[in-house]
Amino acid sequence: MKVRVRYAPSPTGLQHIGGLRTALFNYLFAKANGGVFYLRIEDTDQGRYNPEAEADLYDSLRWAGLEWDEGPDKGGPFGPYVQSQRLDLYRQHARALVDAGHAYECYCTPARLDAVRQEQEKAKQPLGYDRRCRHLSESDRAVERSRAAYDARQPVIRFAMPAEGVTRVEDVILGTIEKNNSDLPVDPVILKSDGYPTYHLAHVVDDHAMQTSHVLRAQEWLPSAFLHVLMFRASGYEVPRYVHLPLILGQDGQKLSKRHGATSVKQFRADGYTAEGLVNYLALLGWSYDDSREFFTLKELEEAFTLERLSKSPAVFDYKKLEHFNGHAIRALSPEELKAAILPSLVEAGLVADPPTAEQDKLLDGFLPLIRERLKFLKEAPDALRFVWHRPAAWNREDFVPKKQDEAAAVRILEALSPLLDAPGFAGRTDEENEHVFRTCGEELGFKLGDFMQPLRVAVTGSRVSPPMFGTMRVLGAAEVKLRVGAALTFLKG
């Protein structure tokens, strides 16, 4: 079987992290089997359609590296790939189902349907359509059709569900699942009065027409699978292989939502996550390679992914674990990739020009190796590097003071440091050699290296936490460091 899988979202809101995982698993399955991954836009719910959400969809998938083979913007042999451009197909198929006795026109008004529902609630009966129009005689049907035409109403078309027997769904992960037809929804609408299909009709028609081999989707769609199987069979279509993916839950066991943290891909990007870290983590939500390996590139996932390693159980989204994956991904970036990743935030913060000047670029190249090990999020880069281009203008006096010391000790340390920064001695030594020189000086004054460096760290960076100091001083240069030490001394003495 030629593998053809799809990601078919409804563009009504920002791309959800669960949707990105569904797209990822479809993409990986296609790549692992030399198949086709195509994109289809299911926009038949015109009342909720949002063009900005559609743009966010394309942007999110491309940011994650999930390029599709066919789609609305690329075309392909089974286009168009936008459902609102395929309405005639759905209407023709709905009519064919009516003619074959698998569906029927329903003329019931909203008022009647509401009255039926109220009566069912009052009698404590199961809610659902009462099949009134399914059993109309031809003469009664003609009367209803005439009334609808007089009121300028279009009937809906309902699928005629079997009232007895059992329907089975075959799932690659879950196996055979069956349900009594009496427990399924009663005759759902498949074509609305405005001529637009419901999801059930449109996706059955399209999955057949676009030769979809496997349907990988979240387990929340499992209750609808019984209806879909019945519709495929009623249409004379081969049923694609279903793969219902495990749900993604928060750590409280509830469905992942905004109360747990970020859920949209756009928010994860804004929070400083890398595409590499997020994709790696998402791949392990419901899938595993073995009991030990965690870190994969997208290319490695493409080669390793199989359906057999998918789990039946829900996956728990752990933001702290994602943070760990993100830090690993940042450290795996090449210097050029890391610079490109953090540059937009540096420009937005007003720290560098766009593009950076030669001097800014030189400083950035020097500091990237110093901060990469400490970054957990890309958005931390501006705060980590602000001191590079903005000398500290004011300090907290207490920050200068080492443990169990006073301001006088901080002044004494800074004064002792100044000669150590004189060129060419400082510039001619390696970071390790400078560390030895500073350590020796500190011990002569009775200070451990950490205490000895604290006033210098605060003077140079404005903070007690900074990138490695010897590397920082090397990149800034001795002259710049001496200026900052001098300013700090003036501040303390003043």
C-alpha cells in the first residue's frame, strides 16, 4: 500500500500543540515509508473560519520543519486542497447517498427539533433526532418539500444510521473496537441547509478522493470513527487504516489547556522554545524508540518512526521536561544557527542593529560560546547580553560585597584588580592563565577566587550572575573592563 497521509486542520484558531504533534506523526510516518504527506484545509465551518489562523498554520508547520508534499499552496494531483473549493463534490455525493437509500432529506425546522429535545429531556429519554423524516411516505415527503420551498427553506441531508447490529473499527494501535449501533448518534446531518457539508461527509469524500491510506488523528475522534466507517462502506469506499493517537494531558490528568501553560505553537515560539527542542519532545509524547534514548534530530526521527512503537496510553505534557529538551537543542545548534535564532530578540530589545554592525557582530560571536551552556530559552539572550552594549549605570551597593565582608573590602578588591587588567599582560594570557593570576592575587589579599571575583562581576555586568568572567573580560577587552571597574569604584567611594 502506498502511504498517503494528511494533516487536515480547521483554521479557526492558533495552531495547538496537539495539532502540531498530529502533523508531526503523519509527517514522520510518510517519510519513514517513502510516502506522501499532504495538507488539506477543512474550512467548511465558514462561521468560525479565520484567515489569520490559516496563515498561522502554514507558519507553524514550516517553523517546525514539517514541509508538506501537496497542499493548497503547492497543488498536487488531487486538488483543490481546500474544502470550500470542493462543495460540488460533497453535494453530489450526498445526493448519491440519498438515491441509494443511505441518506434522506430532513425538513424539520429548528423549532420542531427544539421541541423534540425538550420532550426527550422531560421524559428523561436519550437525546437525539426522532427519525421523523426518514420514514415519510412519498406523498408526505412531497408536502414537506413544498412547505420548505414556500418558506424558502432548504432541507438538510441526514445519514441513515443502522438501528440494530454492531459496527467495528479496526485501529492499528487499539485493535478491534466495536459498538452497538443503537448506542451511536441517530442519523447525523451530513449536508447542512446552506449547502455546506459537515466534517463527517467532507472528510470521507476527500480521504477517498485523495487516496488517503492511513488516518492518524487524536483519540478524541474515536467516537466518530464508527459513523465514518459506516459512511465509507455506504459509499462503496475502502476504509483507510485508522491510527488513533494517545491524548495529551496536563500533569493533573486533565486534557491539556491554557490553565496548564502555553498551548499554541505561536506562544511556545514567543516563550523562546526552539523548533528542534519542541519537535523532539512532541515526538516522545505517545511514541518511544526504546527505554533510554531521548534526543533525536528531525532527520533521525524520520528514519526511526514506526506505528508499532506508538502507545495506547495518554501522554502527560511536562513543561519542565520540555525545558530540558529545549536547553539540549540550544546547545546542539551551530554558532551560526544560534546567532540566527537569537538575533531577532536582540534586535527587538534594541541591543543590536538589523543587520548588526561589524563591531556588534564581533561581540556577538565572542559571547555566544559563553552563554549557550546557560540558555534554557532563546528569549533569555537579551537579558544575558544586555550588559555587553549597555554599561551598568547604577548598582545595588550590597551586590558588590562578598559574604561576611563589607564595602571597604569590595573597594580594596577592585583597586587590586585594576593593575591585573593592564595590557599587554592581560590580553596576552589565556583565560586559564588569567584565572591563575587573579586567584593568586585574591589569596594574597585573603580572599577565595569566588569572593575576589564578585565585585568585578558586578562592576562589569551589573549583576551577581553572568557569563564566565574570564571569557567575558577577554571579549570585552581590558580597556572596557577597566572603564567599568573605574566607574564602580567611583560609585562605591561616592
